[in-house]
Amino acid sequence: MIMLKRTVLVAAIAAASAATHAAQSAEELQKQIDILAQEVESLKKEQGTSSNPFGKVSLGGYGEIHYNHYNQDPEFGGKQQKDQIDAHRFVLFVGYDFNERVRFFSELEIEHGLAKDTDDGSGPGEVELEQAYIEIDTTANTKLKLGQFLVPVGIINETHEPDTFYGVERNTLEKEIIPATWWEAGGMFSQDLGGGLTYDVALHSGLNLENTPDIRGGRQKVAKADANTGAATGRVRYVGIPGLDLATTVQYQQDVNQDLGPEEVSGRLVEAHARYTIAGVTATVQKARWDFNGFEGTGQDRQEGELYELSYKVTEELGFFGRYENINLVAEGGSETGEQMISTYGVNYWVVPNVALKADVRNVNYKDSTEDDKADDSINLGIGWSF
């Protein structure tokens, strides 16, 4: 009996000792796991910074290729424009995050597939630096852009990847009046006021119309741009209701001739648009107008346009649209020269969300009866992508 008790006691002591040792081993094992986890996390951070500088680099881009078939017009001697296929745009984005607050973004574009270095500038395409800026988060809801950036105006100017809009070509209002794609150099301050309300204020380089009221031709593209007078742009935008996008932009430039013309001509652009999407249906209304204090006698003191578009996305892959534009580049004095009514109807098919096949029919009518109403009518095919 005594022997049995001794045996039981020894067994109990051994079991207790083993349990204590096991507990200590488990505790030590957990400590080792924690240490390893910390080391792995530290390695991840190092790979994102000094040991792997490309961990903070972001790449992207977009492109589009178009085919335009123009109609015959026997009254004016047959086809007035040649059919054309064009690698219209190829764009690469490069960005870099210096830290959580400071980042860099750039956009480099080749237009029309080929840029020739010719004395007379007759090459079909261009190589352009469209964006190159530093963005700084100044507070939790404010940002500052410094460098070369897109002017905050319109719908397409800031978001112009081809899979994001209907139609093979960009609309005429945002090509001739705004004119997209439009970038300048300077600084822009943006603030999110909450509830879907934001605003942007920018001071930047301006147009140089060279005493000729050609708005699109007045873009200097920050290429040794004349900078005797700059411009200021302000935008207010509201997206607080699901599916709704409201915005208005005002820009003012003291002299659109950059103090190089015979007289000072101030220019003011006002743009506003409303877009609402519900159950696959999107309705868009947009208006833009330039007023110049000068160019008397040309009728181009005022240039304006309006756009109405209705689209229906039947499925995630298939959508149809119709668009009407009234563009008047000689609005002052009511002249019929330069006023055109453009109707475009077509379809988009998204192979995947970022690849779109497009087809549309474009009909252009001129208010001036001497203009050829069929010269610019076309059937257009295209493919566009972004990544």
C-alpha cells in the first residue's frame, strides 16, 4: 500500500512537471511566432521602399483606333473627305507614391500613330506630355496639385479613357468649345466639403489666340508657352445623390493674346452640365460658352455650344446612345456661318469592362445653306481600351 502511494505520488509529480514544461514551451513558441511575424511585416515595408523602389510605382494607360467612312455627295462632286483609319491615341500613365501624402502622376501620349520631325510640321501625329504634377494631401479633405494638369472643366477633359464614353469620336462641344483635351501648368487647390460637394480653384497658364479667335488652336500645351498673362479657373461639383453629377466651371483670362496682339482681349468661359443615371439609363445635358471682349467684326466675340445625350445600357456589355449638339462658333450677331447641328447614334459593346468596341452614324447639318450638309456625314467604327 505504501509502495502504491509512492508510485502515484511520483507519477503526479512527473505529470505536473511535464505540464509545466509544455506550458513553457507553448509560451516560448508563441513568442517566436510573434517575433517572426514582426520580421515579415518589417520585410514587407522594406520591399515597398528602399529595397524595392518599384513597389510604389503605378502604371496604366489607354488607347483607341478609329475607322471613318464618309458619305458620297453627287451634288458636290462625290466624296468630299477621304475614308480614314487612324491609331488616334496611345497613352501611358506613370505614377509614384513618395509616401501616404505626396504622389506624382504623369501622362505621355502619341497621337495618330506617328510623329515626324519635319521643318514644316507636316507630320501626321504628335508626342505630348499631357500631365506631370505633384499632388499633396494638405489635410484629410484638401489637396494641392503643382505642375502640369488637366483643366477642371466639362465631362471628358478629365475622364477621357475611351471605354468611359459613348461614340467613336469625342463630342464636338468638348472638342471645339472647351477644348478637350486641355492641360495647363500651375497650381490647383481642391477641397471635399462632404456630402458629395467639392470645389477646385486653379491658377495656371492660359491660351494664346494670336488675335485669331480659334479656341482649340489657342492651346499652347505648355511647350515654351507665352506666359505674359495667365488664367484662373474655378469649379463646383455635386455628386451627393447616387447616379447624379452636377458641375459648373468658370474661367477668366485677362488677355487671350498674351499681351502680344494689337489690343487686350479678355476671355471668359462658362460651362455647366448635369448627368443622371438610373436603371441603366443615363441622361446628359451640357452647355458651354466663351465671351471675348474683342474680335469685333468677326462675329466670334461669342462662341457657344449645347449637348443632349441619352443612353441605355441594356446589359453590362451592351449599350446604345443618341446625341444631339448645336455648335455655334460665330454666335455674335446671329450669323449663320459656323453654326452646325450634329446628330450621332450608335452602340458600345464592352468585351470586358475596360475594352469597348464602338460603332456610330454621325450626321452634320449646317445652318448656312451654302455649306455641304453631307461632307462631314460618316459611319465610324472603333476600339478603345484602358488599364
